[in-house]
Amino acid sequence: MVRSKAFREYVKLLLSLGILIPLTLVELYAIQVLRDPLQIALSLTAYLTLVPTLTIVSALWSEIRMSVADILTKPRRERITVFSYVTRSVTLYRVSRGGPLRRLVELLAMGLANRVEKANIALDPYNVAALCFLISLSLGIASALLSTYLLGLEVVLAIAIGLMLSATTLLTPVLILDLAVSRRRGGIRLELPFFILYASLVEKAGRNLVIAFERVAKQTKLFKSMSREALALIKILTFFEAGPLTALKTYASSVPNKELRSIIEDYVSIAQTGGDTARFLESETERLIQLHSAEWNSYVEKIGLFGDIVVSLFVLLPALIVLGAIAFSQGASLFILELFTYFIVPITAIAIYIVVDAMQPRHPSIPLLTTLDKVFISTSTVLGMVIVFIVSTSLNLDTALAISLAMLIPTLATASIYMVRSIEVSKIERDLPRFLRDVAEALRIGYSFMQAIPKIATGKHYNRFLDRYIAALSVLLQMNIPLREVQQSVETRSWLFNYSLFILCELESLGALSPKEVEALAKFIECVESSRRKARSSLTFYSILFVIAPILVLILATLAQSILTALGTGVAAPFIQISLVKHLIDVVKILAAILALSLGIVGGKVRDGTGMNTLYAVIALTIITVALALWSQVTEFISVIITK
């Protein structure tokens, strides 16, 4: 029965392909011979509606039927995605392993199999390859015909376009899986030092690395990446019934992050030889922290190059263009400056932002802007732009001033929300090591964890944010609420505080909370914070430079205006195109506003690791807006200085 169904599937697929290929050749020939629009339209409609539909429906009809029956018979227990249908597709399974495309499917599936494993995605590479070939075949032929019908291209060029789209379709799953592997690798790298510290403390408590993974699997909010890695390890332990060390070794072979893979392999080797695994994990924690500090130092050195690029590209180049226009009265200068202002500056700023994001060391954090905040910012942006448009139209404001005001409103709303949240986080993380050392001291003199927190809440003062959370923690502990519920209840915007509370509650529940472990945690947090704080202080100069650059460009516009005023009444007046220079000055003023926004966002990214810190953009835009509003007074003041 199964073989007869499979045979019918093969026959339907072969018939579809048998109709598809000859019809395509006939269509391509008809395009060259027949020029009747009606015949071409009817033929194209027949192809587009019948042939691809026949191919896809015949290949997936059994899945549609099974899905409908499954929905009617029992409720879904999991979230169904496109990947789920592709993986469960029986027809795709038959096509990939026994159909006429089997050889081609195997070649693509072999390249996808390793990527699927590295990406930790439950996906059948053979089914994906079969689906890609079906779509590629229909899309390639349809695009070739459309190119010939609608664009009138030659057959060879149309076939080339079809082949290119077919190749793109075949490469799409490869690119998507590579992106998933890269995302998984980056997530592991982000949380690895914090997980290894936790694993070393668990190891000292008499447990092993597998227990650390199992306990982290439940912390999906705190360890977003490592919790998924823990689930992958648990799957090996559960379904393959492997021992702890064997499961770790099997899991390590599929980990895309070299650091984690090396740590697990060394851990397994040390455990098999009876070595001190706790000491090994502790040394790995120290090594990862040193590596993290070295990455910040290297990042600071690399950022120095961008300061030179900003000064030379965004300040000196506009100056050369404007001075060249004044000296030689070149009409092309206006076009070059407009191209630089509206295209080169935004594209270059985006490129710098991407490069900075790629080489910037990362650390786990909680987004400071919620969805409600983003809605508020978007609403204020739209309303602000409408108000600016109405005011600028009624008062006939300068274009550069209107643009500057329109940019200032959303950046001011974003900066006000971000700064309030970031101040809270920075103060909590600044005093967090001191709080942990106070906990260690309380444990050292004989208090339990349940007694130490209320004692610290009433006897110590850090800052109003940290004090508030410690007081809430004290109340919950005095109510004898379980530690796991306490940890989930007291959540702050500081990821480091949430992580520290998780470590304290975990060690207390394991019966391994001692002053030594808390001191180790405090030292770890202090090292993470100190390296980041030193880097931020070193990068303050470059953030200020990004604020000064647009102001220097605006000063250039005032100088050009003053020079124009001085030369316009002198003997050189006949040799200067006054209107050209005025247009250049207007464009330079707009350039200053665009630079203030672009470089302000880049400055926030460079120093604080996020473009949401628009404080630098607000400062630059405020100065530029005031200068543009008082433009006549500013230029008159500069003219007086020049004449003196």
C-alpha cells in the first residue's frame, strides 16, 4: 500500500516535470516567432496558473490533507512553524530520498546537514533541499519567461536570469543556516564567562558540569543562549541514554563556539583521569575574564582610527568643497556637496555603526527601552514632525532649522527615557560588589543568608535604587518564600544584579553558600565592571569629538557667510557667484544637522554600546538649532571677529 502511494507520487511529479520542461521550450520559441500580444498573454497565463500550481500542489497535497486531519482530530501541543511542516512532510521525504531529484537533493542536503546540527535547529536537511529544488525549478523557469515576455530580453539573457534566481533559491537555506549558526555562536560567547563561573561554583559544591547545565535550562530569562544549549545537552541525555561524560562529549561536537567546545573537551579529559575539575573551571573563568578585558583594551585602540576618519571626512572635506566653490566658482561643487550631505554621510555613518557593532565587546544586558517606550517615542516623533511642519510653514522657517527641530524631538524623547534607566543600572552595578562583600562579611560572622539580607537592608546604605531592591528582597525572605520564587520576583533592569541574585539563591539551595564563594562572585563582577568602566572613560574623548564635528561644520558655514559678505562688496565681487555660494551655505547648514544626528548616535554606540543613547545627538542638535535660530546674529558676530 505504501509503495503504491509512493509510486503515484512519483508519477505525479514526473508528469509535472514532463509538462513543465517541454512547455517552457515551446514558450521560449514562441516568443521569438509569435508577436501577437493576445496569444502571448494567454500562453503566459496558462503557464503561470497551471504548471507551477500542478508541481507544488501535487508535491504537497498529502501534507495538506494530513495537516487538516491532524487539526480536526487533536489539538496542537506546540507552536507550529514553517520548519515544522517542512520537517514532517512525507511527500518531501519521498521526493528527497526516492524521487527523480534524489541525486541533486543529496548534494545540497550534505551541505545543509552540518549547518543544521551547528544551528541546533530541528530540521530535516533532505526535506529542505527537496523543497528548495521544487521552488527553484518553478521560479527559475517563470522568471525566464517573464523576463522575455515583459522586458523583451533575449533568450540567453532570460535563461541567465532564471538560472541566477534558481541558484539564489538554492543558496537561501545555506545563508539562513549560516546566520543561525553565527547567532548561536555569538550568544554562547556572550554568556560563557558567567556560565563557567556558575559551573565552577556548582562544581565546588560537589556537583558536576551536567548538573550546572540542567539547572541553567530553567533560567530562560537570565541565560537566553545557554538555556537553549542546556536543553540540547538534556536531549542527548534523555533520548540517547548516554552517561554524563559521553553526553558532554557528544554535545561538544555540535557546538559552534570554540571556547565552549574546548572547555567541555578538556573537562571530560580531566574528569576521566580523576583530575580537579573545580580548579579547572575556576582557572577557565579567570582566563575568560582576562580575555574579556583584553578585548576592551583592543577595542579602545581600534576606535582611535575612527576619530581621524571623522575629522578628515566629515569636517575637512566640506571645508575644501566650500572654499573651492568660493575661490573657483565651480557649479559642480554644489552637486558634490549635496551628494555628500544626503547620501555619503548617512551611508558612511551606518557603515561606521556596523563596524563598531562588529568589533565591540558584548556583555549580557536587559533592553532599557520597552515596547511601550518605543511606541511613545514613535508617537512623539510623528506628532513633533507634524508640529514642526506646521510651524515652519506658517513662520517660513529656514529649511535647515526645520530639519534640525524635526531631528531634535525624537532624539530628546529617546535620550530622556534612556538616561533615566541607564543611571539606575549604572548605580546598581557600581555598588553591587560592595553589597556582595557585605553579604560575605555577614556570612563570615555567623549569619545565614536569610538573616544576612534583612541585616544589610536595615544597616547598610548604597544608593536609592539598590536599597529599594534589597529591601524588597528582605521582605520576601522574611515571609519564608522559596528562594527560586524570590529570585524570579526580584528582577531589576541590571542583568548583573539578577545574575548575582541567581548565584546566591542557587548556592544557598545547594547548601554551598560560603564567604569564599561570595567573595569570588564579587571579584568577578568587579572585574567585569572595571574593564568596561575604564573603556568607557577612555572613549569619552571620541564621543565628544563626534559632538564637536557637526559644530565645526556649522562654524564653517558661518565663516563662508562672513567671507561672502566681505567679498561681495569688494573688488572680487564680479568673480564670485553669489547665488552659488549661498546655496552651498544652505546645504552646509543641513549637513551640520544631519551630522549631529548621525555622529551623535555613533558616539552613543562607541561609548555606551547602544545607539539608543542619543544624549550626544541631543547636545549637538541643541547647539545647532540655537545657532540656526540666531543665524544672523551669529554670522554678524563672526564677521566682526574676522574684520578685527
